[in-house]
Amino acid sequence: MDTLTGKTVFITGGAQGIGLGIAKACLQEGMRVVIADIKTEQLKVAESILDSPDNVLAIDLDVRDKEAMEAAADRTEATFEKVHVVCNNAGIGGGGPAVSVTWENWHRTMDTNLHGIQNGIQVFVPRIARHGEGGHIVNTASITGFAQQGRGVPYGVSKAGVIALTEVLRVELAGEHAKDRWQNMYGAGTDRWDGEAPPQSLISVSVLCPDSANTEISPFYMNPKDDEATRQRKIQWLKRLDIELIEPDVVGEHVVNGIRNDELYIFCDAYRSRSLVKRRTQAMLDAFNRQFPE
């Protein structure tokens, strides 16, 4: 999507963190913004931060409830007529080792992080297809979905599922337009169309893979309520692990650029994320070389 001005974006988990960062970036682009979240009081705070009553709509929503998602879509269309961009961003952190994670924790995390995204896809994709003006879906995963780091079950598993779901959906939605479905899946920008612009009716898909964003879901989150000792402890922890926190507003800017450039994968840093993905990819290539030497 080259032009975002005047289009409508629907963002789940939009009351704070990355969702609010995306909302700010989209509002800056001249979009009409819907922020949906389960945190009612935080929605009010987000509305005041965005400070654009004519262009912002806040909706209480539990993404696990598909009927509630349908109702939110109806309300969005009643207010702004059409939805063009959907950011399935709502998520929670669920940790613990694979051998002992509780089923309650497992299901709650999967229902929010993975099934909630599927609800957003099933509710909004047909509506975008119906108006025929094209659109874009952004599903929030995590770098953890590419590089599992242990004790992150079920969070890491849910995020790996989001990456796989997005890759499949991108192929499915591009299939009627693409000359080569696999090229379309992994390609980006106008190269996918042999130098031609993508069809106006295309609905494309991206997966957002942030690493250490400065949000409440991160163990490194710099909470303004932290005392100085806690703050210094987190700073030292970050230094030891060679991690630099990324602010949600910066992530929002990456999302807007990713939509405009039709990126399949949207990353948020050029160092740690790259090294984690390279390490996993190299391990797979090494296994091929051992088992099937060239």
C-alpha cells in the first residue's frame, strides 16, 4: 500500500506498548485509527495521548472472543465505513519450561497470541476483500518465534505459530494475483510483480518480529515506577546481554514502513535479531551439509 492517508487501521492491543506506538505512527500518516484493547482504563489514557477525537475510535475487546471481534468490526465500519489495515497485535507473555508449564497458562497464551490473531484474520479479511480497495494485515509475533531461547513456553511456541500462519496467509491471499506463489511469499516490493505495481485489490500480509521492545511484556521493561536500584539492575542486565531496548514508537514507524514496502518480515533492529536468525539458519544449513554433503 503506497498511500495510507485517509485509510482506516484497526489495532488490537492498541491501548499501550507496541499497539499504541503503531497507532501514533498511523495517525501521523493521516490514517483513521481504531484502538481495541481489553484494558478499558488504559484505552482512555491512550485516547488522550493520541488526542484526535475525529480520527480515533477506542473499543473494548477481548481478541479471544470472535463474536466480540465481529461486533468491533461492525462498529468500526459504522464509524469509518471501511477498514484497510489490521494490526493483530494483542498478546501476553506466558513462560515456563515445556515439561511443567500449566495447561491454564498454555491455553490462555495460545488463545490470546495465536487464536486471537486467527479471529482477526477471519473477521477482517473478508471485509477488506468486499470493498475491493486492497489492504494489509500485520500480525505481531516476536524474534523468539525464530529463535527459541528456553523457558519461553508457551509464548515462544505461540509466536512461532504466528510466523507460520502469516507465511501461509500471504501465499493464500496473493495466489490469484501472483505469477509465482513462492516468489510472492518471500519477495517484497515491486520485485514481486516483475517491475509492475501490485494490484490495487491485493490484500498483503506482514509479520512483525520485535526483539526487546520497551513494553510491559518484556522482563527488561523500564517501568517509570521502578526504584533506582531496580532500574540500575535492569541496565546492567541489558549490558551483560548486549541488548538495547527499542521504544514502541520506533516499532510503530517500522510497521508503517513495512506496510508501505510490502515486507513479509518486519524486524526492529539490525543487530541482535539478525544474529539470532543467522544462528538458527546456519544450524539448519549445517545439518543439511552433514546429512547431504554437496
